[in-house]
Amino acid sequence: MYLLTKSILAIMVGFISSVVLGFLLIPLLKRMHMGQKISSYVSSRHQVKEGTPTFGGLIFILPTLLVVGFLLLTHKMDFSEDLQIVLFVFISYAFIGFLDDYLSHRHGKNEGLTEVQKILLQLIVAIVVFYLYIKNGGQTSLVVATLGINIEMKWLYGIFILFILVGSSNAVNLTDGLDGLAGGLSAIAFIAFGLISLMVGYVDMGIFTLILVGALVGFLFYNAYPAKVFMGDTGSLALGATMGVIAILTHREVTLLIVALVFVIETLSVIIQVIWVKCFNRRLFLMTPIHHHFEKLGMPEVDIVRMFWLAGLILAMAGIIFGVWI
């Protein structure tokens, strides 16, 4: 009962602090002309969004860090080794995303860090994470008891960590193309991982995750259609990488594939489109990521987002069952 109360309070505090910060931050971003540059390749319906403030990821990143910091300072939360790794990834990827958003704004077009620069920065983060993970006694084998999987990876587990961090962060980044889409799907996925973390004994990570869920719901207050602010790479990279590292630390890597399957499909649609064009010299989808394909078919933006949210919710419930069962 105590843990349930603590969980509900975590969500509520995250939500309230996020709503308050958004109310203060969005006007400031507008005054600083921190507007999003919209690609000319997307639907004409998106061109009217040109100039909508970006850097909105700060609306859920800063409250999450402040609330967690307060709980740690007042000893209401255990500053475990696992939580240290989660916070390191959360802050590091938020910084990478912020740098990318800042350079895009400075250049006056939708181009920030180069792909090489992004990979290099993410490689550094992955190396540090692997070092801390091994130092804290983390296992280097991929284990899924129910499927009879037990693969000892040794140092290759470091590459596996890099693959998950890069893959998950970029998957959320690609999905962030419609108002409320990535934010809502992330909130649903983090609810799943928050509950899994609590039920399998990672209480500190569970509380952190639920605080983030509350902050994301507060962010959706401003990001749902019609969006008053976009999360930008600041938010999307931080969300994806954090989701990935929580899956690693709770040893629920396969569960991540279930919970985040919508993000995976969005990413695969881009990869398949590129391969299809190179092999057959024509497109398989009208446009990728796949949410834009549905837009091209004439579906309203809000209907696409609701459809994807529903799919995410079903997958999250399946992920909770699988994640706790294993």
C-alpha cells in the first residue's frame, strides 16, 4: 500500500511540476524565437507549424531531475548504482539532443549535429555505461528464461548496450513527427517499465520512471494537437536512451522489443523504404516514418495518434505480463 501511494504521488508531482514549468518556459522560448524548422518534404499540413517553439523536452526533463534530486537529498529515495546509470544516460542524451537542437536553430535550418558526431557522442556514453555496469557487477549475458535463452556475450555486451541506446533513442526521435505521438507513446511505455521495475524489485528505478511518466503527461498538456511546443531532439533522444538503459538494467531487453514495438515499426519503415527504393527504384510506402504514410492516405493527424497510442497501450500491457513473467 505504501509503495502504491508513493507511486501515485510520484506521477502527480511529476505532472504538476511539468505543467508549471511549461506555463513558464513556452512564452520564454517564443520570446527567444526558438522555433522549429519544418522539412519541406512533409505534408503541407505541417508547414503551418513552422515556428512552433522546440526544446520542449526541457518541460519533462528538468522537473524529473528536480523531483528526483529533492527525493535523494531528503533520503526519500535510494541513490542506487542502477539509478546513477539511468540518470547519467538521461542527462547525457538530453545534452546531446539539446546540442543538436541548438545547432539546428543556430544554422537556421533542420540540421544540427552530423551523424558521425552523434554516433561519437553516443559511443562515449555507451562506453561509460558499460564501465559502470561492469563495475557494479552487472551480468554480461542475455537471459530470457521462458524462451530458454542464455547467451554469454562478455565484452560484446558493451556493443549490445551501444546498439540498444542508439537504436532506442533514434527510434523515439523518428517517431516524433506528429503532435503528441512520441510523448504519448513514451508515457505509455514508461508506465509499463515503471510497473515492471517496481514488481521485480527495482524500486528506485520504478519511482524515477513514474515521475517521468507524470512529467510526460504534463508535457502532453502542451504538446497534444494542436501542439504549443515540440520536444525536439532534447526530449526524444533522452526518452529513447533512458527506455533502453532501464531495459538493460532490469534485464528486460526482450520486453523492450514488445513494449516499444511501435517505435521499432516506425524505424523499420524507414529502413525498408530506403532498401526498397534502392532495389526496385520506387517507394513501398507513400512516405516514412510510417505515420506520414497514413497522413498521405488522408487520415487526420489526431486519428493517427490515437491509433498508435492504442497499439502502444496494448503492447505495453503485453510487455508487463511478459516482463514480470520472465
